Amino acid sequence: MVLRSCCKFGQVLVWFRLGYVVLLWLCVTHFRCARAETKTVVQKDAEFDVTYNDTVTSDNQTIYAFNHTVSRNKTEGVRVTVDVLSEGAVSSPILFVVRQKQAVLSFQVPLILRGLYQRKYPYAHVGRTLCQPPTRTLTETQYFFVDVSTLSSLGTQYQLRISRVDSFTLHTDKKFSFTASPSQPQYFKYVFPDGVDTVIVKVNSEMTFPCSVMSIQDIQCPVYDLDNNVAFIGMYQTMTKTAAITVQRKDFPSNSFYVVVVVKTEDEACGGPLRFYPLRPDELTDAGNRSKTLDVVVSPAINSDVYVMGMLFCLSIFLSFYLLTFLVACVENKRMHRRREGLLNPVVMSPTETASLLGKPGVTPVSPYEYGCFADNASTLSSEAITDSIASDANYGYMGQETLKRRPFLTAIHHVAICIERSLESVTGRSRQESLSSVEEDDYDTLADIDSDKNIVRTKKYLCVSDLARKDKRVLSKKYQIYFWNIATIGVFYALPVIQLVITYQTVVNVTGNQDICYYNFLCAHPLGNLSAFNNILSNLGYVMLGLLFLLIVLQRDIIHSRALDHNDLNALECGIPKHFGLFYAMGTALMMEGLLSACYHVCPNYTNFQFDTSFMYMIAGLCVLKLYQKRHPDINASAYTAYACLAAVIFFSVLGVVFGKGNMVFWIVFSVIHILATMLLSTQLYYMGRWRLDSGILRRIVYVIYTDCIRQCSGPMYIDRMVLLVMGNIVNWSLAAYGLLKTPNDFASYLLAIAICNLLLYFAFYIIMKVCVLGERTGGLQMRLVGVLEQTGERLRESHNTFGTLQTFLRSGERIQCMAMVCILFTAVVWGFALFFFFQGLSTWQKTPAESREHNRDCIVLSFFDDHDIWHFLSSIAMFGSFLVLLTMDDDLDNVQRDKIFVF
């Protein structure tokens, strides 16, 4: 019984609970229905260009119904403008939903836009342009509705206005002005006219800030026209005063596109200041007035004919150098042929004619032919030797033709000296050459007795080229050929990853549409295929073509010199600056690689890949310095492995400077210390011609030298010329190190390149000055050697001893620069001047933000295809080619001068 009673009680309890739940459900349903009955929805037929003032609460919802006629031949924009008039609406914003046939646009007012560090900016005034769906019929009536609602129980007053945008479609070459703000973006439609495949969209403003964004989007809904979504689709770029995007018809199947202009909430992206705001959770920040007035114009870009003209212009410029080189080679070959024929048939004067020419009838000078120099029975000399002997008369030592013409007596003495010395050398030439060729480079550097000889020879106060050209020429040629093969290998391994990387850069730009990645001159950036700036790439063709031409010129000289060596030509064996062409081949290859890597850099120029453009500039500067030093120091010039290791260290520091150098004082201190130490070590190496050791006793030897030369007795430097160069070099390098430490420039790669160029120019200027101006003390040494040669001719020439007072005055004029080399120097200097003018125009700079860089953009100046930087490429490639020719020809005047009469400096 008890169990049955308990079961009945449980059943009652279950039914009671179930009834309670049903009752509760009925009450809630009734309450909801009551609330639904109290909330009103009002639909109004609305008209364009009428301002509607109304109030919305959570209990009412207003729907505005609009209709308008759309024509297929005429596109009109529709703009929605909303203002919230009630204060405190931020906590309960109003939601506006615009429902169209094929699109829905929704936004809240006040509109909250976010900036950096989650800052929030409210905007109570909002204006949006409606996306226009395409129409298939000639005319069509379209309807759209604007729903206004809120969850605030308090009434919020607002204003709504729908208006037509009559100038919604942009026209070619017609400027249109408008105003935009972060909450009121603007966009317009452009349709490609017939016959135009490419246009340039330019947006300009007199105001630098606020920062804004221009975007090119396809005709589709929705249109992304807010700061937080404008980068979702299409091409875009930030701007301050100017922006330009080249648009191609092939990228837009509808043959039309939208030009969207959005003002950003903050200016940090354009390099503007970022004001400090207290960062509190959910705190709103007043952005102030960020309205900006802009104007837009769409202009046709160049057509295919201009592309063809630009390419032909580029090719014609550099092919003309090939033609000019061929003509010069033909003229030079013909001139040398005539000269050789004339020298093989010399005019012999009688003693009476010579005496009358000298103005001393009582004195009969000795004819060179009496000593067998040019006698027919002189079997030891061939016709080639006769030619070389007479040719040397034009270039012997430091004498010039003008002085010899003015002093006939000196001419006769000069001829006799040459003949006697040539005769003596012809006898001993073979044994001397055999002794030189028997010495291998490795043996020369390791044998103790020869090492001792090096210490004696290289520490002489005045050195001649013969003192530093004692190693086997074949061994040295192979040594310097390594420069070419090494740089060719380096170029291949360096260029392939670079090409892959820049292709990836270009792909990223094309896919994302972010044109802030690359720093082009957007006002003169002509696309071709997937390349955004084909003209900047094409203009680098000059480096490649002229580098190849220089290689051909060097090859021609190398072949001629090799033939002379095969014929045992004494001039080639023992006269002039030793001919080693390996460094010249390396220079030509470096110039070609510079063109290739500069083209790769201009595929997408920016801060991170600028090293592609500068790496081989360091190489070229280093190779030019090495070539200048090698000219008169062939035995002690750096090996290819050492040189490229040092250049690799320079590029390593360049990378470190790009990554860590910007504003990092620790890096600049470390780099400046290394720069100064390297300068001092190199100065010591050059001053002592490598005859010093860096070991544990270096400090003791430094203290000893200071004590003996400065404290114990004040004596000047033994090697004055070298000391002058090194003091000037240290002043320049210490000044550059101090400048970098004080200013910490952002462009570290250019700073490093400036160091290399300054040292190259300093050494080149020193070389030219020392070449054309020889010190009197050195001239005296040359005079004594000439006296010794003349005294060997016999008693009849001893009376000419008193003429050397006059001769010494002439010898001070030094070596001379031949006409071809002088033309190259002057031409190169002029071209470098014009090239630097165009370089410093500064059409873009990645030291600033992309928007600030575009303020420097300029229109094309040549054929509507090339800009200032392209002209810099043209002129700098020509100037580099001319500089290489200067290094190649500047010592041609010494080709017939024996090496023991060519001084080292």
C-alpha cells in the first residue's frame, strides 16, 4: 500500500511540473506577441535629393523605398548620405541597410573605424556610393530600399538623403575634383574608349595629409571603399600629393573599372606623425577634420609604336659604339701600317747637313749608322728591330717631341743613346728573357735567396716597373686570368637566385595588387607582359652591350700582344707596362653583370633588393683600383682569391647595414672602427710594398720606428709619393667614417658605394698627376742613366755632357698621354657630369614611404618612354665604358719605353 501511494504521488508531481512548463511557455509567447504588436514598421516612398529628418527607436523601423530609371548608355551614381544628430548614439548606433537588386550595403552610424594599436575613431557623418548593377536592356527601372533600425530604447534622430552623382563616369583627359574623408569615400567609373588599350589614372592633391589610398577595382559588387577593406581586391597604392596607376584593358573583361579613393584614419602609412593617445579599453578618439580635396584625370598611355621606337632608340645608341669602334680600329690599323712603312725607310742625313742643322760647323756628330744601329751589315737586327728602335725614338723616356724639335743637338744625342742602348740590349735580351721565364711564381715567393732579393729590391727609394715585373709572365697571366673565371662563376651563382626572387616579387605585386611594394616612377612606368616598368629594364641594355664591346676590344689587344710574344718582340717582352688582360676581362664581365642585376632590381625596386644593383658596383670599383695598382706593381698585386674575399666582406657589411644599420648606433660604431682599421692596414701594406708582417712583434716594431724616426731624429718619409697618396686616402676615409658615425645615413648601401668611388677617384687622380708630373730628383736619376749610356759611345760624345742642364728641364714634364687616351678622358668626364645630373633628379626613393616617394615621380622626357633615371642608365653605361677605355689606353705612350725607365708610383 505504501509503495502504491508513493507511485501515485510521483505521477502527480510529474504532471504538475509539466503543467508549469506549459503555462510558462504560454506566458512568454503572449509577451512576445504583445511586444511584436507594439513594434511598428513604417515604409515610405522616398524621392531623390530630399533630406529626411526622423527618429528611430527599438520599437519602430523605417523603410525608405526608392526607384530610378537606369540607362545602358548612361551611368549615374547614387549616393547615400547620413547624419546622426543625437548625442550618445555611440553606445547604440543606428544600422542602415541598403537592399538592391543584386547587392546589399550595410553600415552603422556613428561609423567606427580602427587605426593602429586598436584605436577607434567615430564618424557621425557618413556618405557611401551605391554599387550599380549592370543592366541588359536599353532602359530599366530599378528599386532599392533603405532600412533604418536600432536596438536603443531611446530615440535617435538622424538625417537621410539620397542623391544622384551626375559626374559618376570619368572622361578621358578631363580633370574632375572632389572631396573625400574616411567616412565618405568616393569612387567613379571609367570605360575604355575604342582604340585605347592602356590608360594612366592620376590622382593629385594640394594637401599632403591626410593620407589616402587610390584603388582600381573591377565593376562588381560590393565595392570595397573603406580604410579597413580597400586592399581586399584590385590594385591600390597610398598617396600624399600624387598617385598614378597604369591600367590595361586586358585585365578588365568588362572594359571598364572603378577608381576608388579612400582617406585613411591615420597618416602613419604615408610617413606622417602618429599622435600619442591614452590607450584605454574602448576609448574613442576624435579624429578631427580629415577631409581632403583631390582631382582625378585618366589619360591614354603610349601605344605599341612608342614601345618599338623606344627599343630601336636604345639599340641604335649602343650599336653606334660598335660601329665607331670598328671605324677607329680601321683608321688606327691603317695609320700604324703607314707609320711602319715610313720607319722602315728612314732618311739619312750627311755629316755636313747634320753639322749645319746643329749650327756648329766645327763639330761633326756621330751618326747612329756609324755604330751599326741601322747599318745594312748589322746582321743582329731584323727589320722589325729597326722599326722598334726608330719607333722608340718617338716615345723614349719622358721626352716630348716639341722639345726635341726645338733642340736638334739634343735630338742627335737622343738618337745615339737609343741606338747604343738598344744594341746592348739586343745582345743580352735572350739571356735576360730566359732567366726571367725560368722563375716560377711559387718558387720566387718561397726560395730564401730570392726572398732576400725582394726585400732589397722593393725597399729601394725609387722603384722602376722592371723591379716589380720580375716574375714569369706566363705564370702571372694565368694568375690574373683567375679574376675573369672567378667573377664569371660568382655572377652565375649570384644572378640566378636574384632572377628567381624578383620574378616572385613581380608575381606578388600582380596577385595582391599592392603597388606599395615596389618604388617605381609611376608617371613613367610602361608595362609589358607581367613587367610593371619595362622601360627601366630596357635602359640597362647599355651595360650589357658595352661590357661585351669592351671584352671584344680587350680580346683584340690580347691577340696582338700574344702574337708579339710569339715573335719574341723585344717591345712586348721588355718594354711598356706589362700586359695582363685578366683584370680587364673581369671588368668587362662585371659591367655586363651590373646591367643584368640592375635590370633585376628595377623589376621591383625597393629597400631590400637594392643590394642587387650595388653588389657589382662594388666589384667594378674594386677591380678598377686593382687594375690601376697592377699597372706598375704586377708582381705584388692581390690575387683573385684575396680580392674577391675582401669584396665579399664588403657585400656582407652591406647586407648587415641594410638589415641592422638604420638608426642602430652600435652597428655604426663597429663599422667605423673596422673601416678605420682596414684603412690603416691597407696603408701599411701599400707603403711597404708588402714587406712587413702582422704578428706578435708588430707593436714593438711600431714603437721602434716612432722612436728612431720621430723622437731620436726627425726624418721625413723615405717614400714621399706613396706617403702623399696614403695621407690623402686616410684623410678621405677617416672623414667618411666620421660622417657615417655622426649622420648614420639610412641608405647604407649608397654610403658604402660612396666610400669605394671616393677611393677610386682619389687613386686615379694621383695616378694621372704622377704620370704627367715627375719629380726632379727622379729625373736626375734618369739623367744619370742617359749619361752612362752616352759615355759608352766614346770620347766624341763627352763634350755633349754640358747639354743635360737643358735636358733636365724638359725631363720634368714626365710621361705623356696619347691623343686617344686624352679623348677618352675628356669624353668620359663630360658624360659622367651629365649622368650624375640625371642621377640626382631623384624620381623615387625607398628611404621614405611609398606615398612620399611618389611625390618625386615625373613624366617621361625622351620619346614619351624614358624618364630621367633611364637617361642615367644610358649615360652611366657609356661613362663606365669610357672609364674602362681610359684604363686600357692611358699608358700606351710607354709601349716603346723600357721598364727600367718607367717609374713606380
